Amino acid sequence: MIKRRSLRTIGSLLVIAAFIAGGLAVWLWSNSNASWRAHQERAYVAGINLYYAVQNGTVPAEEVQIRALSPEDQVHAANGAFRQISQAPHAARVTIVLISADSANSQTGAPLTMAILSPDLTYKLAEIPNRAYQTAAEKAGEVFRLVASYCTDPVVLAQMGSAPWFEIDGASVLNCDAAPADHRMWAVLLAALSMGVILTVILNLSAEFSQFAEQLRSRRRIGGPASYELPGPQELQEIVAAVNSFLEDERQQLSSRAAVLSGVSHDLGTPATRLRLRTALIPDSELRQKLEADIDSMTGIIESVLTYTRAEMNVEAPRKLSLGSLIDSIVADYQDMGKDVTFREGSDIIVQGARSVFTSRQGQSVFAPDRDVTVMGRPISLERAVTNLIENALKYGRRATVALEADAQTATIVIEDEGSESSAADMEALMAPFQRGTNTATIDGYGLGLTIVAAIAKMHGGSLSFKDTPVGLSACLLIDRG
């Protein structure tokens, strides 16, 4: 047998895994941010050094080199035809940047014009910070920072005032090869993957408990398991084992109860027969009838209790059957005996649809009633339940009318009486064992009929309820179609 991990172990492992994954994702994100900030800072410093070198005519820093354009390219640049120079990328996108001289040097200084040719994009100059008292050199540094923020291989041309155009070779700080590896996407993927794994484990654990709860709720329905074997953590296995043990004890108690009642019923058979024979010798007919009624009542109570116990035990195997045919045969038997019992056609079933996207009204579908309703059930138990309800309708009213209503999930057997003085609330109270109405002196019974019907409805995943009608009372036996 495979040993299942406990929820404590699983929870601890999930917390540790979440901590490790979260720490690694944060480290990757922070390390990438720091690397990119350092890379952009190098580009910023290179841009400042370049501006001062061009302005003063000195040699720039080693990260940036200046090369003169060929005469032909010089002509193209002077005419603004930057895409026609020999170094221009194919289908280049041109970004023009004009950096004015500082206010202190506005009379003598010349503006710096830069043309950035990129094969992929046009740089958004609005992203360049424009601070108060910002120098021209700092503006050039911010331009380099912006260009270095994107992975592209730009061609940068520049001109100081009306001097000739020149090319700036800043591949060591501007090109893709100079950019650090960006692990932020990996950090996001790691965080998303970790969250997905943790949520999957948690949802699976929750689903295992929910599955067991659903099976436990339906254990008395058709096809409900006698015991459970479910995957899951150690705590769930312990719960399942405890429930299996409880169900086994319950079945043994019911079996013992049924065996005792069956033995009592059998053992009472011989004394009851002797009592009937001796009662037949009593010359007083009135006394003889009273004794025979007492004997019948005694044996009837034992048989009713035995029937109820067998219904609780679900001893009958379920099978697929036609509920309409079953009710037809029951009603036909009563009609053969001259009882006023009829099978009425059910009403149309109206199914509400969703709202239309064109109107606010809900659509409706109408299905004609059909007596051929197939269910998965126990035919003997269902016959006993319907018979008990019909008997009640005939006892408390003048006639019984049976109807069958169904939808995709459930089927409802409706038994209506006529002339009953009982209300739905009164009948609900009589569903408890050995509860009888106020007219027990004139109507035979032992107070277990409705209890047996309710037990049969429950084992079929349904319920028994009552409704008041204008002419009497209506009993509704709802069952799951399985």
C-alpha cells in the first residue's frame, strides 16, 4: 500500500517551494534591473563625454569613437538623406535630436544635431527627462541612455553647428551585444509556473475532499458505493477509513435488526396460527372478530417494521426501468379491483432559456409529456412507495389521480386525492415513524407508510413532499433519474 503524504507535509513543502521560487524570481528580477541600470549609466556617461569631446575637439572616452563620413555620405547627410548613406540599415527609421547649447554658452556655443538610424524603431524623445538647469552634455547623456535601453544596433550621426557630419561608433554601449542578459521574463515565468503548480496542488487536494463529500452525500442513492477507496492525503485516507468502518457497523446493525425482526415474524407465525384456530372455536362472533383483528394488527406491525428496515438496507439491486409502465401496471391493478384510481397525462414542461443578445426576453422551450420515462431505480421499492401513497389518497379522500412529470435530471410522481381534510403541514408531520393522524379509529394503519416512502425517495436521491390543492392534497415523490 502506498503511503500518502499528510497535509502538514504537503503544506510545508508548498511553503518551502513557494519561498524558494519567490526568492529566485526576486533575485533574477533585481539582478536584471541592476545590470540594466549599470548598462544605462555607462551609456549616460559615454554620452556626456562624447558631447564635451565634440565641443572641445578632444578625443572622446574609449567607449565611443568618432569617424568622419565619406564625401558621398557627407553630401547625403547634409541634404538630410540619412537613409542613403552607406552605413544606414535597410528600411532605417530616423530619429532627429537637437541639443541646444547651454545658456551660458548660447552666444558662442553651437547646437549638436544627432540623427539616429535604427532598423527597428523610432525612439520616443518624450521619454527623455527634461530637468531644470539640465546641461547640454547631460541631455546628450540622456539620449545615449534612451538608445541603450533598447536592443537594437543603431547608426548614430552627429553634427556640431555647421561643421561636417561624423559617425559615432558607440557599439560598446549602444548595440545589443553590449546589453546585459535580461532575466526578468524568466522571473515572471518562474513566478507564474510556481503559482500554477501550487494552485494545482491545492485545487487537487480540495477536489479530492469535495469528491469524497459528494460520494458520501449520495451513498444512499442509486449506485452509491458500499465503501470508499479514494486517492488523497493521509488525513483524507484516515477519514475514509473511519467512514468505511462506520458504514460497515451501520450495515451490520441494520442486518442484525432485520434478522431479529425476520426471526420474530417467523416465530410469531406458529403462535398466531394457533391463536387463529383457537379463536375460530369461540362461539361469540363479536369477541372472535376482535381477537382476529388484534392478531392481524400484531403481525401487520411486525411486517411493516421489517419492510422499513429492508428499505433502509437497500437490499434490492437497482436496474433501468420505465417509470410510466410501472405506474400504468399499478393503476391497472387498482382499477381491476374497482378502485377509483386514474393515470393522468402530465402537463407540458417549460424550460427557460438564456436571454437573447437582441432582446431582453428569455426564450422558452416546451416539451410534451411522455409516459415512457426511463430511470435507474429499484422497481419493488418504487412500487411499494407509489402503492402506499395511493392507499393514503384512497383512505383520506374519495379517489386518487396519478401523474408523472419529468425533466432531464429528475422525475416526479404526483398522487392527488380529492376530499381529504388533511393539510400539507399535517402530512409532513406524519412522515416520522409511528405517527398517525387524528382519524386513526376509523382508518387502518401502523404509522410507517409515509416513513417507508420517504426512505425509498431518499435512497433514489429524491424526497417526499406535500402540497395543498383546491380539492384536496397532492403528494410529490421526487427521484433522481440516475
